[in-house]
Amino acid sequence: MSQDVEPTNTDEGTPALPPFNAVAVREVDPSAVAEPGLPEGDTISAAARHVFGNPEAEICIVEFGDYECPYCAGAAPVLHEVVDSSEGRIRLVFQNFPLFEVHPFALTAALAAESVQATSGNDAFWKMHHKLFKNQNRLTDRDLRMYAEYVGADPDKAVGEAAQEYAPLVQADYAAGVASGVSGTPTLFIDGAPYSGVVDVASIRRATNGSASVTPRRRFFGLG
């Protein structure tokens, strides 16, 4: 399926969701999109399924990423080091933005990762997350099954018809990204503000301390 994706909406150059779900991203009301990685009372928002680090950390980095994107693979260890060395100040939220028109396996990889989260939890998800990035040239269904089994998840849920159960989750992330102006990967937001700097440890650390690389806070997922 991953090599036969056809866009459902190409007007004005806006990316569209593939036919695994018929709802077009341009029909999504941006004001209805949840705030990714931001607290709702004492809980984590529904959009923030994949949280690395302290869920109550004061600073939130949101990444929109694609498992077949080499730049995302390069960003992953950087972001994890920033979180690991922050003494609980920073958390990372990953949201799917598969560039399915140029990366034929990105969508099925995202579905497999979602299946791991659903069947085996957050720790297994992050193991799968790293496994996918380290093996970007091997993302066939056979590979995805093997990776799911390796991290202790259900391989039968990771591919094919069973994986389509998780398509709405991928679509919600993708639509949220489009609504926020995401057009490529990785795209980072720090506490709701777009990050435009270099993705290395020193630069991200400066940005989380108020560097000019973070665009002044603007409306993003309902934030003022």
C-alpha cells in the first residue's frame, strides 16, 4: 500500500491525506485542533501521545517528523540528548507528518509506530521510534513486523489491514501540522513558537533558554 499512495487533494499545492482516510486536511478547522504537548489541567493533551521525558516539564518541544526523512533521523539523538540532560525541564512530543508523496514507506512506518504505542506503551514506542530511524532503508512490511516484535509489541498489529486501525491518529497529527503551517520535516515548535535554528544540541539548548532562534509566540494550535 505504501508505494501506491495517491493524494486526494492537490489544489494550491497543499499536501493531502492519502486514501486510507477520506477526510481532507483542508477541511480541518485549525481552532479545533488540540494543543500538542501542552497541559490540559493535570493531564497531557490527547494530541501528545508520544512524550519523551518528564510529562510535566516546564518546556515542551513539539516535533513533526517523518520516519523516512534523513534529517529527522539526524534530529532524533539531538532532541533526546537535550531532554535527557535537562534535569526534567524539557519534554519532547513527537507527532507524525509522513511526506507520503516523496517517501513511500513513511506512512506505513508511522502506522506501525502507532500500533506499538497502542499495544505496548510509551517505552516500546520510543524503542520503535529509534529502530525506524536507524533502519530507514529497510521499512517494508516484513521489516516493520520484525521491529515490532523486537521491541515487544504485537507484529500482527503493525502492518496491513490491522494497522489501519491507527490511521485516524496519523491523520490527526498530519492535519494538525498542516493547520500550523508545517510543510517539511523535521519542524520544531518550542512552547508553541516555531524554531528556525540549527538542530544541534547547543542551538536547541540556547533556544529553550530564550534564544532568538525561536520566533515570537504566535497563534499555534489555539495559543495566543
